[in-house]
Amino acid sequence: MIKLKSGKIIEVEQDFDQFFQTIMTEIINESVATAQNAGDKVKEQDAFNKVLLKEIMDNSIFVTHQIFELAKVNKNLSKFLVTGFLFNSIVLSVPDLSSQFLDTNKTIH
């Protein structure tokens, strides 16, 4: 199981893709809820975004520590999770895969 900062528990699923998607979705949902509940402090969009990003980072750190602990019990699952996070980050950083790699004058940032 993985626990978020709020205490919400995400049960480990055998279907890795579903488990990975659930972790990402729940981190986002919990972080948005926390930012929305910040009240008067985040009435402006910029302030809301800062609180939201902080909550996403805090939850990500919290979950990452648990993944390292999970590696002691289930090494394969932790490897899949880390690989999934890396893969997802790379794919999200390339907005249009086909045009990025077909145009040799472009570089990936």
C-alpha cells in the first residue's frame, strides 16, 4: 500500500499500469483539494498554483520514500514504478513525438 500525506491509502494492484495511474491521479486529486481548501490565501491564480505545486511535490516525496521501502519487500514493483515515472516524465516533456524527431533542426529541452 501507498499512503498520501492526507492519510489516503492506495492499495497495491497487480495491474502495474492501473496502479501507476491511480497513484498519479490520487496525488493530483489530493493536491488540488488541499490547494482549494487553503481558502483566502490562494484566491489569486498564481498563489493557488504555488500551493498546488508544493502539494504535488510534497506528496511525490512522501510516495517516493514509500517506494524505497517497498523495494525491500517487492523489488520488481518498485523498479516498475520508478521506470514508469521516468518514462512518463520523458513522454510528457516531448509534446509531439513525431514532429520532434522528424525535424532534425529541433532539439529537445
